[in-house]
Amino acid sequence: MNGSKSLRQVVNQQPVMFLVCAAAFWFFLYQTLIPLSETLVNQLPIERDSHLGSALQFFFYDTPKVLLLLTGIVFVMGMVNSYFTPERTRALLAKSGQGTANVMAASLGIVTPFCSCSAVPLFIGFVQAGVPLGVTFSFLISAPMVNEVALTLLFGLFGWKTALLYLGLGLSIAIVSGWIIGRLHMERYLEDWVRDIPHITATASNDGLSLSERISGGFQAVKEIVGRVWPYILAGIAIGAGIHGYVPEDFMASFMGKEVWWSVPLAVVIGVPMYTNAAGIIPIVQALLAKGAALGTVLAFMMSVIALSFPEMVILRKVLKIRLIMTFVGVVAFGIVLVGYVFNLLL
């Protein structure tokens, strides 16, 4: 109790010092991950080079690594997100024209903490604020698929080139897909009760939070987001560890390699019925790549799981008619398949 009280006092009285010390401590922990994982495996009564030893080392290394990366970026983005409330986001999008608004909506999706579970209330709020349908879809595609968690984990596991390429192509899917849906003028395929919602004037307020209050917002984001996704992380890393330790080398290349032309659309078809998030799927991506799967194929699988999950379609069915949902899935899936082929050609 006294420890938490002292921490709050430091945050309130010396927020800059707290951020510097927290960053240094985070970096120190990150540097210990490899020797710690090797030490843990060596203490067990198993051979380090066995299938089980390899799987356990992967699990012991990736679990704290992913949790550290996730905690750090969620904390930082929790502070950033204090500037992007749902009301402010709607206000920014409602004031922009088509095209420009699609780019802005997709870009805002990167830094806003919304996921598929927020799809219906966000969709209704955007309709009330007068945000065009295509612009709304650009945001709803970008927010779960090209978010800070996905980008940070991709950077930490695969490097900045892969993260930047994913960012550029993911944003392109969100922007172009939203623009196409907007040009199709499919407002009539909203559920009737959604179309009848009266519009409200979106306003952007300046909350004027202090740095210590934004730090508290970062802690709250960690509590909410990491607390919600850690089971997916453990499940994803466990699956990845099993693939890493037991799947034969080059096995995945037989049906997820560059030479197999149908691998990308198959990966998208397999990914759609699944349900997880970036934190849970990226360790699986890492393990698949280590076994010979092509990067474009695996990332197409990842994008389809995150952006086109079946549970999200069920949620959106509350506000969209079947034809609009099918159009949304078809346009986004086509974009993801193209991105998969581009990745396989470039990398």
C-alpha cells in the first residue's frame, strides 16, 4: 500500500523523472531476456537441443518479451490516446471531405485504442456525427489491423523494414477499401434503425490534462488492454512454441511458401474464421516464418485474422445488412491478398 502511494507521489511530483527511470528499468529488463530464458531451460531435466527444450526456450523468451513490448507501447499510447477521445476523433473526421477524410481516418486508427469489440458503438457514433460511410470503414479497418501493438511487436521481432512495409500496405488497404465502399454509396444497406438515428454536432474539446494525469492514463491503458489480451498472448506463444519445437524445418514452405501461388488466398480464407488480436497472432507468425513460410503469406493470414474475424462480422451485423458486410469482407480480403503477393515479391 505504501509502495503504491509512494509511486503515485513520484508520478504527481516528478513525472519526468518517473518516465526516465521507468524507461531505463524497462530497457534493463529487456536486455536480460535471452540469458534468463536459457538459464531457465538449463535448470530443467531436459536436453536443451531437444524438441521440448527448443519449444520451452521459445516460450520462456517470447512470453516476457511480448509482454514487455506490449506493456511499454500500451503505456506510451495510453498517454497519447488522451488526446484522441472518441468525441474528438469523430469531430476531426466529420469536418473533412472524402479522400482526405479516408487518409485521416486510417491514420487516426493507428493511434486510437479501438478494437472490434468497439465496432458497434463507434459505428453508431460516427453515423450520428455525420461521418461518411466510407470514411467510417477506413477507420474501422485501420484501428484493429494497423495499431500500435501490431507495429511495435513487428518491429521488435522482425525489424523496422517489415514494420514500415506493414504500416504502408495496411494503411493502403484501409484507405482504398474505405474509398471504394464510399464510392459505392451503400448507405441504404445500413440497418434501418441506424439510418434513422438523428445526427448530432461533433465537437472537439481540449481536456487540458497534466503530464501526471496522462501518465495515470498510461497506467490505466496497461491495466485494461494488457489485462484483457494476456490470455491470447500466452495461447499464441504456446502455439508458436509448439511449431518452433516440433514442426520439421521447411514443412510450412510446402503450402505457405512463395512458390505456392494459392498460398496467399488460402491463408486469408483460413484466417477469417479465427479470433485473436495482434498480440496473440504475432508469436504464431514468428514461428511460422522460422519454419519456412513466406512473409507475405503469413502476414496476409495475420491481417485476415485481425481485420476480418468472424466475431467482428457478427458484431457488425447489428448495424449492417448482409450485402454491405459481404462487400466490406470482399474488398478488404482482395486488398489483403494483393498485399500478401507484394510482400512475397519484395521480400
